[in-house]
Amino acid sequence: MHANEYCNVSTSQTLGGLEMIEAQFTETVFGKHAHAGFVISVVDAGVMHFSHRGASHNALPGQLSIVAPDELHTGSKGKGEGWRYRALYPSEERMSALNQSLFGRYQAPQFRQSVISDGRLSLQMQGLLDKIRHNASALEIEEQWELLLVNLLLQESQHSSMPTFSKAQSNIESVRDLLADCYQQKLSLEAVAELAGISKFHLIKEFKRCYQLTPHQYQIQQRLNHARAQLKCGISAVDVALNCGFHDQSHFSKAFVSAMGISPSAYQQQFFTR
């Protein structure tokens, strides 16, 4: 590996051992090769040049690229000194199952483009990677992952019919009650969707339609409601964060400031300095 190059490989246990790569290359050239699963990558800096499906492509910062299983492709720097990117490697089985839940066909989806320039998809991809890096809650990560994949398939796959969702009776109120009662617990999106009797994407869509929030956002609101009550009772911010299911005090403070506009300690002081 050349100077200033690196390649860090990791897995997300929250997403079932999903493999991830964060890398920077300046001089390395990848010859024709293929992967057993899909490769979904986003360029963070520089230009990634690659050949795929008989054509040459340049992926610029913020653009996504998708390579399907067993598709030959190359990789090298474009103009400039190299490129930095992050990539996720969902399995063919995962993508086929999602394709079936959306379009009724259990087969690996086919995508129209090798390079995708879409601001919303880019932000979703980058947001997911940031949440994984900062150890966000499992529910938050799973939601972001599901929405990213579904939006990719809806916008970029070669399908000929509209999505078909499960006709199982949804039980959105039971999901809401579970999230409210178990606000401090780490719940998985899959378990919550099973309770509702619908797919994970359908759950997110229906829950947001009913309550204007995703399941994770609703759970965070429940945590903040309980946190405010505990702060009023004089419980320390550190203990409140743990009691209410936040990952740590930093995560709690960030969520609290976002919702209330002031820090937990400043909020608490208002009730003990009057």
C-alpha cells in the first residue's frame, strides 16, 4: 500500500454483520474483479474512476456507485491525487428479499446506473455511515438502512410494477404503546415490524403517516419526556441519560438541546433557582 493510503474494514453487528470499508487510495489500481454481494459506495473526496458494464465512469464527491454481485469492475483514481470513499456490502440474499417485499419478485435487483447523483440518497448514505460510526441506537441505524435500500430500489432499480406491500393487518397502535412502555430499551426494527405484522419499510411509512415521526423518533421523544420529568426531580443528567436509554450523556445532551434549545443542566437549574 502506498503512502497516505489506508483501508479499514469493519462489520456492523446491528445490521447482521454487514461489512463496511472506509478507504483512501492515491496510486493503487484495481484490476478487473467482482464481489459475491452488492457494493454500495459513496465518494467523500477526490474522483473514483472505474469501468463497469463495458463503460468508464467517474464518481465525484457525494455521488453513489452500485455494483451487483459477480459484475466485473475496476478501480483507480480519476483526476487529482486520489479518492476517499466509504462502502457497504449487503448480501444478494438481503437485496433479493427486499426486492420481493417491494415488487413481489425474489431475485437480485438490477440497477439502471453505475453512478447515482442524488442529493437525498447521498445524505441518507452518509447519515447512515455516521450513525454507525457514532454507535447510534440499533433502531435508528436499522431505520436509516432500511430507508436507504428501499429508496435506492424505488428510484434506481429496473422494475416494471409498483411496490406491493404486505396485506397483513398493521398494528401501529401496539407498536406505539410498545415504544412508549419500553422507551429505555434497545428495540430492533425487525422485532417491532413483526409485532405490527408488516414489512420494516411499511412499518416506518405507516407509523410516520399516523404520528408524523418514525418509530425511532417517537422513542426518542418518549425518552425526552421522561428525562424532563426526572430532571425536575433533581436527578443528575448522567443518571437521567442512563435511566432513559440514551447511549451516553453526550447523546442525551445533543438530543435534549435539539428538542429544547438548552442543555439538560440549564433546564434543571431553572427549577432549583427560583
